[in-house]
Amino acid sequence: MSLINTQQKRVPFWQNCRESVILTIVGGAIDTIGFIALFGFFTAHVTGNLVLAGAVWVNGGKGVWIKLAAIPLFIFTVIVTKYLIERFDHKHKILASLFLAEAFFLTAFMIAGLLFEPFKHAEAVSVAITGGLGLIALAIRNTSSKTLIKHISPSTMMTGNTTQLGIDISNYLSHPTEENRVSMVNSLSIILGFVIGAFLGAFLYWHLDFWSVAFFIFPILYLAYLAYNQKFKTPS
């Protein structure tokens, strides 16, 4: 009887992890495309830009100002996004609007990349413009993750998620309950989603250049549709 009850309580994987998997695939892909195309520029990983700025400065390389400028641009985008969130009463509508804004800036990121390619100099303004557009898109995403969809683990930075996966595995091995199994599967899906996105982004960029970004705009539009129709998974 207990086995039957456990099976009945199990939620299908895709129903439970759909939003987090889509978000992490897109996050991993866009971050990877930006890194490959724009001389090591991270569109979502602010820490990475700081580290690389220090490394470039010590090694006498170029493009330090672009990586440092990413920080105030990221913060400014977060401030504006948070202000807009506070002005909306309906959570599902503002979430849908933020996904649409992310899709808009990802489209701008793609168009800028297509217009400016090939990028020849790390310190070029074209690199700053293109990278900045991608960064704005994922800064909007990160703000949503910290406010409207806090129940979903961050979808662009994997250090904390990897730590959580280790904790969840340990919890499940010590206490193999259904709750611990679900937590472990959720954490694993986030890591795998980001890895898939990173490899898929690299593969598509290698073959399609900045046209590869288009493949990751449509999933965000799909999430906007889910959010607007109140089908985006929220805590019960």
C-alpha cells in the first residue's frame, strides 16, 4: 500500500522541472555564446567578468573596461527591473512581460552580433554593445529569479546549485524519502540543463554564428506564454 501511495504522489519529471530546465538551458547557451564570440565576456556571470578583468589587466591584455563596465550596467538593469516589478499588481503579467523583455534583448543581442561580426579586437565598442545587450537580457532574468520566481534555483550561476546537488544527494542517501528524491532530481535537472545549454550553444554557434541565439529566444517566448496564462509553475 505504501508503494502505491508513493507512486501516486510522484509528479512527472517534465511537469515538475519544465521551467527550471528551460531557463538553465537558455542561460548556459547564451553565456557560452557570449564567452566564445566576445573574447571571454560573460553575459550572466558577473563574477567571471571580474576575474577575467583582473587576469587581462595583469597579463597586459585588452578589453578590461568592457568587463568592468558590465557591473554597473548589470546593477542598473536590476534596479530598473525591480522598479517595474513593484508597479505591477498581477504577478503573472509582469513575469510574462519580463520574459518578453528578455526575449527582446536576446534578439537585439543576436542582431548586433550579426551586424558587427567578425569581432577582431577585445576592446572594440562593438563588443561592448553586443555583450551589453546579452547582459541586459540575463540581468532581467536574474532579477526575476530573486523576486518573482524565487522558488526556482538561479538559472545562470551553477556554483550554488552544484553545492545544493551535493547536499541533496547526501540527504537522499541518508534518508531515501520521496521528498528528498524530488529535491535531488530538481537539483540534478538544473545542472544538467545548464550543461546541455552550454554544449548546445557552443555547437550551434560554431555552425551558425550569432544565428544560434534564435534557437534560445523561442523557449523564453514559450515561458512568457505560460506565465501570462498562469501556467508557469509556482509554489503550491
